[in-house]
Amino acid sequence: MAKRVGIKPDIYAQFLSGTHLLDLNNNIKIFEKNPGLDSIYGSTQNADNFNVRYNSYKTHQKIESYIKPLVNIHKD
């Protein structure tokens, strides 16, 4: 990740405190299309509902249009 942002790994490591990185299996679980907060879709829908309810914006967003898993795990 440090290479991607163009800094040395030891400097990048300073920014990771408190960050929990997921392995492949946990990433697959997070990207399952479920309504709960343990799914990126459910969590994002929850945030979208909050933003509409409190007038951050007026209409609901098309959540699936901006969540792009790098691996196709869905059985569509």
C-alpha cells in the first residue's frame, strides 16, 4: 500500500494504527449483499437512509453503482 501512495513502508506504517485490515475471506463476507452493518451494502444503505432522513441530500443514492468489488463473489 505504501508503494501505491508513493511513500516508504515505515512511514506508511505510522498511519495504520487503529486500522484493521481484512484478509480475503473476511473481504468476501463484507461484500455479501446483506442488509446488516456487517455488509458494506447494508452499512452503506444505513448511511444513505440517515443522509436522506436528515436532509444531507434529498433522494436515495444508487449504492450498487459505486461499490465495486475487485473479485466477483456474487452468484447473480
